[in-house]
Amino acid sequence: MDVSQVADYFQRASAEIGKVLVGQHELVEATLIALFCEGNVLIEGVPGLGKTLLVNTLSKVLSCRFKRVQFTPDLMPSDLTGHSIYNMADRQFHFSAGPIFTNLLLADEINRAPAKTQSALLEAMQERQVTVDGTTYPLERPFLTIATQNPLEQEGTYPLPEAQLDRFMFKLLVGYPSTPEEQDILKHYAEGRDARDLSRFDLAGVLSGPQVLEVQQATVAVIVEPSIINYISGIIGRTRNWHSVAVGASPRAGVNILLAARAMAACHGRNFVVPDDVKELSPWVLRHRLRLRPEAEIEGISPDDTIREILDAVEAPRK
């Protein structure tokens, strides 16, 4: 598979999702790019903006297994990973797989579950395997976790641990639609197309599991020049000594920028990465990895403001 085929899959998948989800082009683009390099995604936004709808629609566009888990304060780790059940007939324990054994996992309102339950995802998100009762079970590839959270409600929520956040390739922020986009949403319902019933939208499957794996392999062939590598390294290095940043980005952040930049280039039909790829996706990769100094937060400086400053300060390759 070459990059032109990757770009074709990207355009077709975007078009199918666009039948249901009005606007939110950056959200759709970033989610497909994460899929094409098997990275996990955290989506944050107020209720009603289409976070869950996006994932439900993506599950129809992909001919893969899909599971949804509604995170609640009483959710236990075994509710995700599965557990061993004693069989009286043969007097042995048998493993009953949990919903994490899928291709596309929606962790809805992930911050409503306590840390011990959130941590059940760590091994799966990073190593694509699950260990239960001392036995390790590999997950079927591709495996992608898309988590959602509401930034407004604080009661009954648990902040995600730093180790958990670092395992998300992207953190995407969902904003309100524009007036024309909101009018299009209302037209859908006026015409009888209810997003709660996706069968009304005539969605076509675009990618199967093996095809997703082929796309992921194709992105590996995208060329990353040494100047681009130095550019990414310079951005990551600046996050660690920037005046408003207390804790900078980890090496995993730089790796994720490189992987995502290759996938972005392939989605646009290029077999090489350009600096604009790095600039566009850097906020997605870095905004949840930077910890600002208290004085910066008091002044109202956001991680995105800091990332823009760093991108302006690091000179991009001219070639």
C-alpha cells in the first residue's frame, strides 16, 4: 500500500463520518490520524458536542470489533479486563474476557472512575496486552482506546494520573459548532435523520482490521528528514526549560509527534513530513503533557498558549 491509498482511505472515512457528525473537522482528522498510527485519544468537551457520536460513527465506518464502557465510581478493574471463573464441571478456573478485548474501545467519561480502575488501561494502552491473575493475554490488533471526559463537573470525578495521560497520543478539545454548522445539525433532525439511529445515515464500511494494519505499515515508509527530527527535538527540549512550564514533555511526546506527523503526511498524499505537519499536531500531543507553574496559571496562561509561544521560538526547517 502506498500513500495515495492511505489518502484515499482517509478521505473516504472522513466523508462517511461527515454524514453524521457536522463540522468538527479537526476532531475527525486527528482521530483518524491516531487510528492510522495506533495511538490513543482523549477527547474533552462539554456534553452534547458529539464526542460519543464520533466514536459510535467511527465504529460503523470500521469493520472492527467495538466495545463501549461507561466509567462510573463503582467500576472495578476486573469489569474492564475480565476475571477468572471457577467451573464446577472440570474444577478449573477459566478466564472470562472483559470489554477491553476489542479493536476500538470507548472509555466514556473516563474521569468518573477511581485511579485503580483507570490504571487497568495502562498496560493495554501501551503494550497492547492484559495481565490477569499472573497470565498475560495479548490484545488483537489494531487496538485503539478513545476516552471522553467532561471538563466542567468536578464532583464525583477523579483526575487522570500523569502516567495515564502520557499514554494518550492526543488530547483533543471539542468546541461549539458555528451557526451554519448548528443549522445543518437542526436540518438533519428536521429531515428525520436522528443521530441516535445511525442506520438512517447509510454508512458504509471503509476499513477492515487488516486494512488498518496495512495503513499503519504504510505510514512507516513516510520519509522524516534529519532536519524534521531536529525540529521535533528542539520543540520537546524547549518544553523542559520554558519559563512558564514546571514539568515538560517526556520522550514519548517526541515519538508521538514523529509517528503522527508521518500519518498526517500520508493522509495528505505525501511520502515525506513537512514542518507544518509538526506545527499542526503539536498542540494535540503536548497540551496534556505540560504542567504549568502556579504563577502562570494564575495569570490565565493555558498549555495551548505556551505551546504557541514555543513553536514561535523554535525555528522551523526552511527546506
